[in-house]
Amino acid sequence: MKNQPALWYSQPSLKVVLIFVSIWLIGNGLLIVAITDIFRQPFLVTGHYISVLMIVMSTFQTGKLIRNYFCDRTTRNQLPVTSNL
């Protein structure tokens, strides 16, 4: 059996994108709630630089996943259609 690369990141489907965006929203929301008192303390002033770095990196990776989805979707629509005449 050949080892095939994981296509869920380089050629994601809409289902994969929606799952990862929802995980990203829930995860970052819970992280912000855990490190701050949302109603009394500002987020960036508290000095939680590692947590902010985690949020920025997860946002960057989620953005790349969404970009891969749109790039793959546009190139898939441009493929020539062959007919069997």
C-alpha cells in the first residue's frame, strides 16, 4: 500500500474548512475567556504573550487552510472537460 499525502490541508473540502473554523472559534474564544476576566480586564495589557502567540499562529494556519480551499476550488473549476466522443 502506497503512502499518500494528507490532502485535508493542501486540498481541503468545505466540510473540513467548516470544522476547522468552528474549532478555531471555540478554541480561541475559550482561551481568551481562560486568560482574562473579559468584562474587567483588557486582553492585550495583561502580559499573556504566549497565549497571544498561540492565537495569532492558529489564526494564521486557519487562514492558510481557507486560502488553500479557495485556491483549490478555483483551479478545479478551470480544468478542461474532456468528452468521450
